[in-house]
Amino acid sequence: MIGAMVKDGVTITSSSLWCSPVVLVQKQDGSMWFYVDYRCLNDVTKKDSYPLPRIDDLLDILAGVK
């Protein structure tokens, strides 16, 4: 499956230090499910220090505005 993806140009070979393991899982119907495990990358990603406001708070602020 991965060889076909490389051949079709869907994926490319990389030498980046930032990578995540790929896991191929067989479904019950026999086809394969392509899964990328981003848990290690998520562990080193800095959390957003300025999260977006909640939608309901924004709608309350905008209530009655034209």
C-alpha cells in the first residue's frame, strides 16, 4: 500500500527529524486502513497560549450589533 502511494505521488520520501510512525491496520473486510500515530509529535508541540474564544461568548458579544 505504501509503495503504491509513493509510486502514485501521494507520499514522498523524507529525511525530516519531525516524523510520525505509520501503522497499517487490516479492517474486517480485508482492506487496509492507513493510520499515522501523532502522539509523539503532540507531546513536543507547544500548547496555544492564546486559545480562540468560545463561539457562544462571541455570539453574546455580537448580540444586537448591525
